[in-house]
Amino acid sequence: MTRVENQTFDEERALYGSRGVEVMNCRFDGPADGESALKESRDVTVRGSYFNLRYPFWHNTHLVIEDCELTPLCRAALWYDEDVKIRGTKLHGIKALRECADVEIEGSDIVSPEFGWSVRGIRMKDSSAESEYFMLRSDHLVFENVTLKGKYSFQYITDSTFENCRFDTKDAFWHAKNVTVKDSVIKGEYLAWYCENVTFENCTIIGTQPLCYCKGLKLVNCRMEGTDLSFERSEVDASLTAPIDSIKNPRSGVITVPAVGEIIMDDPEAKGQVIVG
């Protein structure tokens, strides 16, 4: 492997088309304001480096990024990449990950609107994120111990699992399909409307009007707090461990709950059962 160490690059396509390169303690910054530093590269490892210019990693294969900083000016940093490992890194530019496949992120900090669109196979662990439209239209996500703050997250995702996570995000999981969330806290308004085959297990769900217009929805041993007008027009089977504010017009299924403030059944198509006690 060729090593590039302790250098500063600001020109256009500074290391374009690199093969078998290790980049150590370098800076991609400067007055030339060049883009696409490592575009079309393969078998690249980057450690301890600073990226303050746009589009550094496009069309990369077999890429490792460790202990790096990608600033807010490093926009659209990773697009069309495959086999990527990111560890201990700050991803702070907008649209930081898009149209990528087979990505691992661990111990990293993400501050990036529109992060993770149309990604196929991402494993995220022990990381934090702040984003809007986080992971839009992505599939085969595996998240463990991830905290998220944002809006409109996980919309249209499929075939994904989440465990020991904490999400504070409104309109999350809209139109999600084939998703399991375990041992997690999900706080926000209008959770998971129009989802299909989504399961929450041992979770705490917080916020108004959750889980409406769902198909194949399951809640197993879950707690719901501040959740009024829940389950409207949903096909749902739910076992709840704490009182709930209100339930409105579940289309089908059975909801068991210790206590409920109000049950609203004013839709003739609402055939769901609510068992209290």
C-alpha cells in the first residue's frame, strides 16, 4: 500500500483514481477549493484526516475511514460507494451518504440533513445522529445503540432491525415495511403511519397520534406515554404494559392494556377489540 502522510491538498481531484492508498494525517482544505479528492478510488484507508472540501468519496470501493473529521463544508461526502467502514469519525456535512451499499458505521457522530438516502445494507453501532429525512428509502438496516434527533426519519425503509436505540424524531417510520424495533425508546409525533409488518418489542413509545393506517402492526410488551388517538384505522395486535391516553377506531386485531383514558369507536369499519384490565 502506498502511504500519503502529513500533506495538504486543495486542488481538484487531488488523489483521483487512487488504488491501494493509505492516507494518514492529511488535510483536504485550501484556497483552490478543489472537489472530488478521492473520486473513483479503490482499496483506500484514510486515518486521522480532515476534510473541508466537497464530494471527497464518490464511486469508491473497499474504503476505510477512521478517526477523521468531515466538516459542514464537506457536503455530499460519500455517494455511490460499496464496502465502506467508518469508525470514530465526525460526519458533519449535508447529504453525507447516498446510493451506497454495504456500509459499517461505529462510534461516530453524524450531523447531516438528508443522510443515508437509498442505502442498501448499513450497519450502525454505538453512534449518534442529528438529521432530517434520515435514511430515506433505504433497506436492510441494522442499528444497535444509536441515538437520533431529527424529523421525518426512516421513511419508506424496508427489511430492517433496530435494537437498544433512542430516537427523538417526528414522523418516523412512515411507510416502513418489514421492520423490527426492540428494547428502544421512540419519541415523536405521528409515529409509523402507513407502515406494514412493523413490530415493536419491549419498547417505550412517546407522543401524539402514533401508529395509524398500519397493516400487520404488532406491539409486544410495550409502554405508551402521551399517546392519544392511537391506532386509528390500523390492523394491530398489541400487548401494552401501562395505561394509554386514548385509542381511536382500530380497524382490526386485539389491543390489551391495563387502563385507557378513552376508547373512541365512531367508525363502522372499526372492528378491533380493546381489552382493558
